[in-house]
Amino acid sequence: MGSSNTTFKKRTLRGASLGYIAGLIFFLINLSWLHHIHLAACTLLPAFLALYFAIWGAFAATIGRPSFVDSRETDNSLNSKKLFSSPSIESLRCAFLNGSAWCGLEWLRGWFLTGFPWNGLGVGLKNDLVMIQIVDLIGVTGLSFVIVFCSSICTSLILRITREIKTSKLRAHPDFAVGIIFITSVFIYGTNRLTKEKENHIEVSGLLVQGGINQIEKWDANAAQKIYKRYWDLTAPYLNLENANFDLVVWPESSLPYSLHDKETQTYLNKILSIDDFELVLGLNENIPQEGIYNSIVVLRKNTSTAKTYRKIHLVPFGEYVPLRSALPFLEKLASNAIGVDFTPGKKTDPIKMTLPEPYSVIPLVCFEDTFGNLARKFIKNEPQLIVNVTNDGWFGKSAASEQHLANAMFRCIELRRPMIRSANTGISCIIDSTGNLHDRWASTPGGKRIIYGDTEKNTFVTDSLPELIRIPKNPKQTLYARIGDSFSILLGAISLIAVIAPICRKIFGFRT
């Protein structure tokens, strides 16, 4: 008994150590761009996030460890009467538990302490449109279960085949067949979703604007006129084109230096709006006396008196507010005193009603909010909808952050089956359809990606405008994910937690196994 406990502890420690090291390396590389904000951010955050990998490593090394790893038993030979031999069942059991634990921990990472769902395992499949269509059922977090489940089966298969080579005995591996059937099912589902017949669409003539304002200049009063001119030059010439007839113009997060209620801002916007009849969606701050400062999305038509707003709900810790500022003053110093006044979070999750060229609604997401599927789904209605994301990735310099941000955001389109238009100050401004595709699948002639790049691809520090037709499904259905959110991931996490607690209860209360 004592030897068994010692072995269990050693495996737990070893699994946790290897998991932590792997997680630390993963996040140090993936979040290296945080050094543009603060050196502590690119070290302390990865050090914390690596704990999730450590927990999974400890789980996989103990509860998720197949019993045949410690024995010389493999599957029964092909002439066995049993279709599913004990090692195959054990392989499937551990694959399920390991996938469940990873899935549950990934959900926890996206929820605990306001959440940081950035670059989950499923995001790694962003370029495989067929295999990621299933996220409209289980979410991108649930997709990680598919990956870990199948990887776990393959790992145990390699171990057993290695042993079989030594004994020169042919074995059957039904668990591998289960894995193949699982992957094939995901593939068939994805293919079916991508080859659906053409839907009826609302065709919105849109103008996507990327200002490319240097981060240092954004809040500099001396640069205000330069910023005003920049957005005028990127917008007015298109609106003045003969037969232009734009329905929608989108500017990025915090596009102008002053608040929505500032007189100079209103005069400027009214001048833009007088050029033609269109709807302008832009990111602006709202400074409401006795209430707070909001990071908002504003929709305008004809003049600023028509303003409809969405106030950002999920604020970025140490970016838009300092957590526990009064109780723990040292946290303000950690943020380098860069945040003078905290932003106030919004509360409403009502989509914004649009009118041109016909009624539809906008799902508004500001910056980092497009990485939270459970937030985006709260805006879903049974009506034509377009996700509008305004962002400013200028904080992160010339790094992988913009590509990563887009990779995370595109999954909202598939989860909810709603197209998206993204306007970035610096970053990646683009249009994504409801399958996660950057191309216009319904265009009469194939075109390139609907994305703003500079003189070379991947150059996101660019100033430009992109006129494009946006197709919004007229009768979109609510996906399973839109209805139940991350329930799949939560359920799997609960199952893995029970797998941890059950042996402890048996030991404490003497339950028989």
C-alpha cells in the first residue's frame, strides 16, 4: 500500500512538472508579444497559465494513465472471440478522461479570474475549415476534446504496437477504429456544412477602414487633427464616388481621440455623415459624468443625434482597469501607473438594430471580446445578424498577436453561424463568412481574401480601406452552441473532476471498488 502511494505521488509530481514546463514554454512563445505592454506581463501570465497544463499533466500521469502501460499485456490476438479486448477498452477510457480533463481545464481558463481563452488547442486547426465546422455544436473549447481524445488513442496504440513488434504477434486494436470513426464523423459533418446550398442573403455594401494610427499618437491632443484627416481621407473619397451607395462604413476601436459627446467630435462626424445616407459603426469612448467612462461601439446615421451604442462588457485587466485597485495598491504600480481611471463595464447584451439596405442587427464586440464565445452567443436572435468587431492591436507592435487574434475571432463566426466584419486600427481588418472563410464563397467570380494587407502579406501596420459586399443570411438558424454555450465542455470537466474525487472518497469512506 505504501509503495503504491509512493508511486502515485511520484507520477503526479512528474506529470505536473512536465506539464508545467510544456505549458510555460507554450505560453512564453505564444504570448511573447506582451513585452510591448510590460515585461512582467509576458512572464507572470505564462507562469500562471502553465498551471493548467501542470494540472492536466498530473491527471494524465495518474488517472488518465492506462493500466497496460505498467504490464506486458496487449490486445488479444485476432482470433479472440472478444471484439473489444481489455486494453482497447482501457485505451478508450483513458482517452475519454484525458480529453475531458483538457476540455474542462480549457473552459476553466476561459472563465476563472475574468478568463483568458486565448489560443486554445482547437484554435490550432484554424486553417482546416472542414474539421472545425463542428464547433457550432461543441464550441472551440469542445474541439480540444476531439484532438486530445484521438491523440491519446494514437499514443497508446504506438506503445502497444512497439511491444507487439518485439513479440511478433499480430493484434487487433478496435480502439483505433473508434478513433478513425470519430474523426471521419467530424470530417463528414464539416464537409456537409461547407457544401450546403446557397442561402438567401441580405447584401450589404460595406466599407472597411483601417486607420493605422501610431499608438503613441492616439491620445495625443497635438495629433488630433492628423487623426481626423486620416479617417476623412480613408472614407470620404469612397462615399463621393458616383453610384457608390455604401450601406455600412466601419471604423476601428477608439478611432477618434475624443469622446462621443465632445463637440469637436460631433461636428466632425456630422460632416462625414452628411456626404451620403449610410450607417457608420465606429469605436469611441463615452465619458458620462457621475457614471463612468465606457469603451463603446457607436452606430450613427445622418447625424450624431441618432447614436445607438454598445458599451464593452468584458474589460481587459491591467489594460482597461486595475483589479482591486483600492485594496491592493501595488497592482497599480504593476500596471506602471498607465491606467489613470478605470473604464466602466457595460451591462446590456442587446444587438444593435440596423436599417440599410434592409433591417438586420449587429452583434457588437470590442477588441478582446471576440475571443469569448459565451459572451458573443448572448446577442443571438432569430433574425439576420452580422458580428462587428472593432479592435486596436497596436499595443502589441509588429508581432504574432494580430494573427493570433484573428485566429481566435474567426471561431465566433462558425460557433454562431454569423458572418463578421473586423476593423482594426492596426491589426487585421477583414470580412469572414459564417464558415470561417475569408473568401467570398458566393461571388460570381472567385476573388482573394477579403482582408487589408500592406505591400506584403502579413504586414498589418497599414493604412487602407476595403470596399466589399457583405452577405448576411436572411434566415439564420440558432446553432446548438448558441443555445447551450460551453455546456459540453463543462460536462466533460465535471466528469473528469468526478474521476479525481471518486478514488479519494473510496479511500476516505472505505467504499468498495
